Amino acid sequence: MRIGIDTHAAERDGTGNGSYIRGLVSALAALGGDDEYVLYGIDPQHRFYANLEPRAKVIVRGLRPRAAALRIPLALALASYRDRLDVLHVQYVGPPRHRGARVVTVHDLAFLHVPESFPAVQRWRLRWLVPANARRAAAVVTGSEYSKRDIHATYGIPLEHIAAIHYAPDSRFRPVRDDAVLAALRRRLGIRDRYVLSVGRLNPRKNLLELLRAFEEVRPQLREPAQLVIAGPRDFRADRLDAAIAASAWRADVIHAGYVSDDDLPALYAGAAVFVFPSLLEGFGLPPLEAMACGTPVVYSSAGSLTEVVGDAALPVRPGHLEDLSTALLRVLGEPRLHATLGQKALERAAQFSWQTAAQQTLDVYRRAASTR
């Protein structure tokens, strides 16, 4: 079987779409077998492709132009015929016409449920294109049962055409116990005390303004000093967070770290006193699972898929209920026994997720999709 995968997102750091496609393609390549993968990116020399399993049957093609509005409907469509694909796998949006059975990954429908977190043009483009792509697909892949039910209810796609396949943290996410590594990262970022951490795009959907307000409430109640570290690339309306931090009475204890490299992220997670993810909606939510794989206690929003992902290994809070978040922070920072219990449960929960399992389940979806052409 010849499988084409749109991998342009793998070339972008700091995005969930990029983490997903890197984890999936790396695991598919490691499965072996007779299947051939044609990866459609923008930069064939990107380091991601060089690190794939060398024995795998992988072809990397760079498509032009870079603009998705032309590359996807034109260049990707033509490439699918030229490469005689059996399956074409895309995220959210694919070409109207192409060769091969279409498999589309739809992580979530946040553009419908949290529209204020998307620019108007992107929001309307997704509202128009995503349902059309999902309905034309031989199969839809998503990361959780929550998103599976949401896609079914919103677009009327039969449940048997939607596969809920859990994603996984990359293998580099594990406890870091090297004090020199942890200390070096703290020096580079200006971290001097224990810290509350959040990682993700600086977007309104991540609900970081509420996290900042909770930290402002909790900070004066702590016996030991603490800092808030917010890490992630800038995104739509990040200026609102900038302004809130600048106006905060505790701004000296808030570190706006920006994008943190993949090499540094495990140490950043592992060194945190608690990881907080108060997102308004997630279709899966990789950052909490990455933090858990590093042994860090997690406080998370009970909205969307996150309860399905973290199970009972983390403390839930209701988004929009500031007192929930403040209380959870005080508990994790002030109760050593709870902190230790959550850290141990986090490791056990994260170990249940595997990209190898996700890749095998996705390959099964490809086979079913190809058989229905």
C-alpha cells in the first residue's frame, strides 16, 4: 500500500499539529512492513525527515508554493496522482480532488466552540472546509472519544467512520534528575524559585489570563516564594496576556519564556512544582501528558477531552471558576503528600500511552479506508 501524508506541520515547532504528525510518522516508519510512505512537506531537508527510521520505505517530497491555499488544492492533488497513492492522510483540510482514499485527522472543533480564539479569516475558512473534508473522507481520525462524539453530533458523520486514537508523549519526555541540567535551564530562563508552569500556544483558548489571576491570588498566601512560568509561541491575541502581565502586581514573579526548544522542554517540565493546563477546550491535550511523563503533578481543566486523557492522575478544575484553580494550586504547592502522590500517578498514567499503538491503529484505518475506494 502506498500512503501519502501531508507532513508540512512537522516542520513547524511549538504546535500541537506538528507534535502529532511527527509522533505518528516516526512511529509508522518504525513499524516496518511493506507499506510505502510518501511525505509531502515544504522543506525536504528539514531535520525531522533525516531522523526517520532509515530502513523504512519513505519518500519525502517538497511541494510549492508555501501558501496552503494553493499548495493543498493544487500541488498536493497533482502529487497524489503522480505518486499513485492508495491513501492520502491530511489534517483538517485536503484537496477537493485527489488519488487515494482520504483519511482526515480532525483534532477538535475549537473553531466552532471557542471562536474568539481564532482570527476571523481562519475561523470562517475552517467552518467551510473542515465539514466538507470530513464528510468526503473514507475515515476521520481524532484523538479522543470526546472529539469523536463531538464530530458525530456536529457533522452527522457515522460513528463507525470516526476512529478515536489516543496520541502519546514523545519518548524524550521522562524525569530529569540531573541537577546540572535543571540548574542550567533555570539560569537561562531567570528562574530563581520553585515554579508553576504552563506550556502551549499563547492563545485565548489556553485560558492563561485565568491562570495569571489565580497565581496573583495564591502567591501572597504561600510560605515559600514561587514563580509562574508561561512557555509557548505567540499566537492570536497574545498581546492581551502581555498587557495583563505588565499590569500585574506580581509581574516580577512571572516569566514569559516564549517558545522553548524540544531539547529543553523535558527539563522545564521536570523542574516544575506543578504543571497547569486550564484550557477552555482540547481534542486531546499533549502538554499535560508530556508533563506527567516527566513526573510532574498536573492541574487541568475538566473541559473537553482532558479528563479522558489524564484519568484520576491529576487535579481537575472547572474553567471559568477562578476559585477552583486557586484552591488546586494551593493544595499542590502546600501539601507535600498530595504532590508526591500526583507525581507518581502521573508517571503511571503517561506510561499507558504509546505512539507505536497509535501508529498501528492508524495503519489499520488506512487499510480499511483503502478497501472502500
